Amino acid sequence: TSNISDLAEQFGMAKSQSVYSEIQETCKSLLSRQLDISQGNRRIFVNWLSYVEYLEGKGKVIIGFHEALKPYLLQLKSHFTQYHISAVTQFKSVYSIRFYELIKMFEYKGSGGQFYRTLSIREIRDFMQLEENEYKLFADLKKRVIEPALKEMNEFSDIRIVYIDYIKSGRAVTEIKITAEPKAQEK
């Protein structure tokens, strides 16, 4: 259960009727978002949420996760990346928070200094939940997904992108290597 006015305050949203409408629409859209939890030759797709209830006049939303996600949610105690919500609240793009999480996962490897993560273009497309027909050309993916997300991370988060290396296989870019560091290192 979440209090909508608390969420609006935490994310810097003006408290208005539109906030309540936006939250309702977001909850409805989460009901249709699929997650691929396939293992080996078993193809498994599940919706993130199985239940959403909006309590009008009380400013509350109750959500329920699909039962198939239970083993994954229980593993969160030992396999997770932790960060302050304030590090991502100013992001405008949904891709920014996903890139942030992907890069933040490897921060421990830098022991307080620079660290990097290499991602294949396929992994990026999967993590960003892009359909096959979205940003088919790498130039479009770079211009509309990768660069804006990394720019927002530099501007608003607690990590700084130091270098981006676009790795080619033949003439096509197949991977990107993102080198980053905690912003505290700059001080």
C-alpha cells in the first residue's frame, strides 16, 4: 500500500488532481507490462502485477505481484543493488533509471574509484524492454535511448560517466563499454 501524496512529494510532483490520474494510469499500464523469467528451454512470461486497487478519496494504491515472481522477490535480500531514491527522482526518461541500475550494479568493482560495465546491444534492448521494431538502427538507439539516459545520469545521479566505448564487430556496433565513477571522487 502506498500513499499517493507521499509519492508525489518524494518525486517532486505538484499535488493536484492530475497526480492521482497519472498514478491510476501508471498502475493500469503496469498490469499489462510483461516480464520474461524464462529458464533454459522453458519460456515463461508473466505480468509484473496481478492486482491493482485504487482507493478513491483516500489517495492510496494497493498492488499485488504475480505469484510466479515470489522466488525472485524473496532473493532480493541477498541479490540486489541498493541506492538512494533521490539519485533517480529527477530522471525524465525511463531508460535513464534502467541504465543507472545496470551501471550501479558494478560500482563495487571500482572500490570507490572508476568501474565499468560492458553491455551487448541485445542486452541493452532487453533491459530497456524495447520491441524489435523500436530503434532498429543503432544510430537511433544511440541518439534516443543511450545518450539521453547517460546524459541524465551525469546531470542528476551520484555517478559520473567517464567514457563510453562503442565496440564494433565488423562495421556494426555490437557492445558498449561504459566507464563511470562515483561523483564523490571528484571532490
